[in-house]
Amino acid sequence: MKIAILASGAGSNAANIIQHFKNTPVQISLIACNKADAGVFQIAKDNQIDSILLTKENFKTSDQFVNELQQRQIDLVILAGFLWLVPSNLVKAFADRIINIHPALLPKFGGKGMYGHFVHEAVHEAQEVESGITIHLVNEEFDKGKILFQAKASVENCSASEIEQKVRALEIEHFPKAIENFISKM
Ligand code: GAR
């Protein structure tokens, strides 16, 4: 079982997934990221995992990245804080084989521009009493694919940064296990 992780930032979820699957038959074979200075490249290096910088050219306007995944015999693609929309050539090539984590309880607080702290600020503004994580399959629209798993936390009277802390704890606890569970049914 070979996984490619796509990320755009610090990569704490990527690091946690790598750690979880160490010394198992599940291999994290590739890390791909669209930001040259993102922390996730260092995580790839520290774990001796190949990494690729994604560009408009190789990701959005050609089949280069899809070909790369196929050549590497990748079985499953994980979006761990990845902020670009997944192009339809990739969605089609990996139908029901791309999983995203979203830091809120979809279908609320999803869509374009809803990522990272913007999500937690919106949840705070809306005075929600609970927030959480949604792990879902990826289709051509932001945050619209089939929901696989959700976990909730009470966020009543929490600031946006307190909400973020609670949601991040849920991500660390549940994301690798949800991936493992999905793989067991593949
Ligand atoms: C995570 O909280 C993830 O849920 C979120 O970005 C963060 C990435 O952190 N993803 C989205 O907002 C997607 N719309 P990380 O780089 O430390 O894993």
C-alpha cells in the first residue's frame, strides 16, 4: 500500500501520519507541496521520503503529476492541509482514492477560502457550540465529497485559537486511524 501526501503548510498532520504508519506495510512514498518554503519539505527530508514541488504547470495544466503518481504505483492520496483545488484529471485517475481532512463539521464552514484559521474564526463568529473534523473523499468541488468520518468537540465560549487547539487535537487523534480504517476496506 503506497500513499502520497499532499500538503501546503507546516505538515503536522503529515508528520503524524508518517509516524503512525512507520514499520507497517503502509508506505508513505511521496510528499507533494505547492509552497516551496513549507515546513512539510523538512518533514519529508527528516523521514527520507521523496518530495515534489507542485506548480501550476505540473499539477493544474498537465498530466505530469498524475503520471508521477502512477509511475510510483501510488494507491491512495491523502490531502493533509492541502489548499489547492484538486484538478479533475487527478480526481478521475484516483476516483474514491483521495481523502481530505477539513477542520470543521462539514457541510458547515466549507468551500473556497475556508481553510486553517479562517475556518475557526468563522465557527467562533457563528457562536457554534461544537466544531470538529471531517474526513471525506475528494471530488471536483472544495469539501463536497462523501463524508467518511467526523469527530466533535464542544467549543462553547471558546476563542478562535482555542477552537483551533481542540480541532488540532482531534486531527492528531483520529486522522491516521481513519486512513487505516479506509485502507482495511480497500
Ligand atoms: C489542518 O488543520 C487541516 O485540517 C487544515 O489545514 C491545517 C494544516 O495543518 N486543512 C484545511 O483547512 C483544508 N481546507 P498542518 O500543515 O500542520 O497539517
